[in-house]
Amino acid sequence: MIIAFKSFLGNSPRWFKLVILVFLGLCFPVKLTLGTTILGWLFLAMFILSLAMALKCYPLQSGGMLALAILACGLTSPYTVWHEIESNLGVLALLIFMVSFIYFMKPLLSLVFTKLIIGVQRKWLLALIFSATAAFLSAFLDALTVMAVLIAVFSSLYSVYEKIHSSTTSDYDHDAIPDRDEMGGDILARFRSFIRSLVMHGAVGTALGGAATMVGEPQNLLIAEKLDWSFTQFVTEMSRVSVPALVAGFATCIFLEWRKLFGYGEEMDDTVRAILKGYVAEEDQKRSPHEVYALWIQGISGVLLIVGLGMHVMEVGLIGLCLLVFVTALTGINEEHRIGRAFEESLPFVSLLCIFFVVVGMIHDLHLFEPVIQWVLAKPVESQPQLFFLANGALSAISDNVFVATVYINEVKAAFDAGEINREHFESLAVSINTGTNLPSVATPNGQAAFLFLLTSAIAPLIRLGYLQMVVMSAPYAIVLTAVGYFCQ
């Protein structure tokens, strides 16, 4: 049994494996002695712990074992789980098809970001453009995909620097390249700091834009479906919080770059800029007519995406599927294995989301959150949105925001269906849940899937971006966005 746990928990600490092993062994005795409610809360705590340990072990395995134990103990039923999956089919379709479509947009997005990095001289302006561009893209695309593009761009640029540093000859502006020892010292440290700051501005930008529309984050679509909101209605309802948060986030970006605080403010060295300009020029010269044509098709697909979402011509997942067919058909991508790669990024998270629904089903069947919801609903009506915002924000900072939003919106929807709150109040609480799970969750990598993806990517060790470094760099954003979100409820 221990060997099996070592296998599915991978490189996670031994104490984590032992805790889950002991807990699963005590499930039935705890159920018999303390009852299902206590056992349900223990399962919930263990599941949140598995999310918090996501850097060591992807939660699909550890959380999945807990989900199997939940079903085995009878704390929820397969029928309930399947009902949750059916109710959230739109969210699953979004993740499967929209993320896969954006995979084929990466060449265009990479080109845009690379041109920005090379073309803009002023660092504060570059940081602002980077954050705003990431926010805009994340408002219409999945934030995880936008982060994947940023990682690909910076990895490519860093590899160019490494190539120059490790060779004695180069095609990129010979006269501008100093001795290799110089390039490995202060210049390299400054280049790493430059990339760290930009990638963090971009990561926070994905959270700013992700809170504004129903397709920015998976939980947004889930919340929109519960209230039967259209794309434009969702944007309108969230704007009273999302717009001030955008303004505050951009102001924070400029201030951090201006004052050079929390690891921000490093400029690109002139030597590095000359090298990268040469690289971009060479790539432009090598680009074939077919590749140029593909970029135009990707641009047209992007416009169709914005129009389709704005007019709500069909379900979001179906829009993604239609555009996936469009972009691959017109660019000659017709091999199964090439198309299959596009689904690799989304399916692990889709599987994890189905595990979420097991825990959500348990919470629903055991009414675990009902006392908390009733306590909040017993407070004065005007203070309830702020309480929901803080509760969601605190939990989302240490857990996954999709899971937190799923739990809370289901409980509030149940209160609305029972006639305990009216429609207007339901909508107000939905805004609090959405913004609470999107804005304060930037405090740690655990809250945002895009942050976690960045931290576990290949670029993180190259630019010396560790867990604590990310927490420090995101702290000013988390404080500002939490304060703005709280007072705008």
C-alpha cells in the first residue's frame, strides 16, 4: 500500500503521503464514531491540503484517491457527481475546446509579445502594455493559455541569450556582444530580473482580465450559467468591481516599476537588446509565405472569437470547437497527432475539475456549508457581499479558485431556490464570489492556475523565480486588489 502511495504521490514529502494514508485508513472508524458531518469536514480539509501541495504532486492523484474514498464511504453518490458534471458541461466544453483552439493561436500571440519586448524602450510603459495585453487576452481566452504563450516567448528569448553566451561566434550583431564572462555576470542577473518582472506583470494581468468576462476563468462561466447571464450581461454586472480593479492594478504596475520595489524595475541591458533585435530580424527574414498566411488566418480567428463571444452566437465551448476547425482547416493542419497535442494542456485540468465535483457533491449532500452560508445571510444585507468577498478571497489564496467558487455559488443558488434571498441579492453575492475568487487569489501560486503553471514551468528555474519570490512580487498586487475589491462590493 505504501509503495502504491509513493507511486501516485510522486515527489511529494513523506509526511504528506503518511497523512493521507493514515486518514484513509481511519475513514470508516471516524464515520462510525463521529458521524458523516465530521468526516465530511475532514475530507474537505484533506482535499484543500492536496491542492496546497500541488507544487509537489498534481492534485489529480491525491485528490482523486480522496474522491474515491468519499464515494466508498457513501458521503455522496455517483448520481450526484454525474448531476454536477451535467450541470457544468459548458465549463468542461470551454476548457476542452477553447483552450485547444488557442493552442493554434500561439504563433501569432508569441509574435505580438516578442515585438512588444523588443520595440518598447521605456520599462514602465513596457510593463503596463504587457499587463494590459495579458488582461485583454485573458478576458477572451483562458488565462492558462495566455501564460503558456508568455512562457514560450520568454523561454525562446532566454535560449537566444544562452546560445550567444555559450558560443564564440554569432550571427547577431558581433560588435555589440561583450566577453562571455561579462554576459554571465551582472548582465545575466539583470536580464533574469527583467524577465521576472515582466512575466509577473503578465501573470497578474491574466487575473485582472480573467475577472471581467465569463470566459476569463473556468469558474466565471460556471457562475454565469447559475444566473443565466449572457456574455455582455456578465461584463456589465462585474464592471463595478472589475473596472476599478483594472485601474488599480495598472497603477500598481507603474508605481512598482517607477519605485523599483518588490523586485520590479530592472531595465533591459543594451547588449541584450541588440542580441534579441538581431534574433527577431532573422526570424522575420526566415518566415515563409505559408507561415505569414497562417498568421493572417490566426488573426481572423481572433476577431471571429471576439465577435462570437460578444454576440453570444452559441455556447462558448462550441465557439472554440468551430474556430478550432476553422484555423486548422485553413492552415493545413490535418494530422491527428498534431491536433491531439492541442488537447494535452486542457485535459488534465478537466479531469481535476471532475474530481472537484465529487467533493462539491459531498458538500451538497451533507450540507456542510449551510451553517456558514446561513451565518452570513443572517448579517445585515449591505455587509454580506463584503463578507463573501473576504471569505472567498482567503480560501482562494491557499486553495484553487475554481473549487472555492463552485462550492459557494452552489450554496448561494440553493438559498435563492429556497426563497431565502431575492434575485437582486443573489446577483450581488455572485459578483462577490466571482471577484473574491479572482482578485485576492493572486497572493500565492496556489490560488491561480496560471501562477502555478508558471512556477512549475521550465522558465522558472532559469530566471530564479521560486515560490517565495513569487509571493513577494505578488504581495503588493494582492493587497491593492483585495482592498479595491472589498470597497467596491
